[in-house]
Amino acid sequence: MILTQLKVHLLNGSLLTKIILARQYTYCEFPRFYTWDPKHKAWSNRKRGTKIGRLWYIHLGVGEGFYLRMLLMVVRGALSYADVRTYEGTVYNSFREACQARGLIGDDTEWLALFDEAVQWATSFQLEVYL
């Protein structure tokens, strides 16, 4: 939601300076410093109080949504999904690839080792539900 709204204001041009300053924050940091004004349909500086930005928990099984959430915690100033998938000038095809490029996740050998270990001690229910 924030990504789209920031992009609209950037194209508008009237809030360019504010947006340049806002691009130093991650998705979760943004609400600490800015608040949405529905009347004017614009972001404004937060004048009082503190707001904590949160992202919903997403299970790894969701796939790309899980990796998007991971990237939103570290990517600063993204204006589009392509910006979120970009690292060191390369736009990756998926959020998972972008996470791997940033070193946020390892390769699948870590998961295979985890499964091999879990098979030794977990019940069938635990394997189905938690893994």
C-alpha cells in the first residue's frame, strides 16, 4: 500500500523533497515518521506520538509472500516491487532470488538438513503442521 501511494506522489512532483527524505526508511520504519492524511490523500510528517510499523507473519509455505516480507524489513526507499527485487543494480525475477542475493537466506541444503534432523525426533503431526 505505501509503495503505490509514494509512487503517486513522486509523479505528482509537489512532494518530491519529502519523498526523497522518506526513502531512507524501510517499510516498517516509515510509520514512525509519517502519517497518512485521508482528507488530503497525502503523507505528512508525524507531529506527535510514536507508531510502530508491523508486518503480518507469513509462513514460509506461502512462497513469494514470505520473501517479500523479508525484503520489506531491509530494503529502504522502494517505490515499486521491482525496487524491492533490486540489489546492487540487478533486478531479480523473484523475491526469493533477491533474498538469496542479499544473503538473507541460504541455499536449500539448510532446509534439507533441517528436514533430515526433524525426521529423527518429530511426530508425523509435527512434520505436517510445522514443516
